[in-house]
Amino acid sequence: SVDQILTFFGTELGKRLRRGDGVLREFKFSILTEAGELDPALRGERFLLQGVVDCCLMEEDGMTVLDFKTDRVEPGRAAARAEAYGPQVRTYGKALARIFHKPVKRLCLYFFRTGALIEVPKEP
């Protein structure tokens, strides 16, 4: 809803994105990668990884990767739900780091239904 979007843009991260400096939106990528990075049983295999990163804030000292979620998450359950999305957002971060040769500072998920901004650890 409009109220959920306004709530997001009232957050610290939302305000930084509104300024528009160094913001990537809906960034499509394709990158050849080692399958063993995702599953050790596939070590030695390569595959084409494709995805669309919802949003990335590019700064001189690194990137903040942000993925938006519209799940019907109950209040207080966003952190648990974020664990399921951890591999996805970490993969996006690794791909962007390779493409732009910049470190990833933060990996974040924003749940519109609850207004929860969850930071995802860079390593599982």
C-alpha cells in the first residue's frame, strides 16, 4: 500500500535512497560462477547465475544491497523469515561485488507488511 511505501521512505535507508546518489534499481545481472560456492557437492562445475537486485546503494567504501519483500509476515516474525532469504541476498551481494569490484557493507531485507528492516549476515 501507499502507507507501507511511505513508511519505508521514512527510514534512515529510505531517506538515503531518496537522495538518489549511487542508487541502482532493478539491476539485472548474469555472471558465470563456480557452482561449488553454492553447493560443495558441485565443486568444479560452473553455471550461469542470473538475477535482479531490487536495490543497491553504491558508496565509495562499499555497497548496501537491499531486497524488498511483500510476504504476509506477522509482526515479530520478520527476522525468522529473513533467514530463509539469506542465501538469496548473500548471492546477490557476491555477484555485485564481482561485477563492480567493491566490497559489500550491508545486506538488508525490508518487509513492507511489518516495516521491518533486517540486516542479513554476510556469511551464514
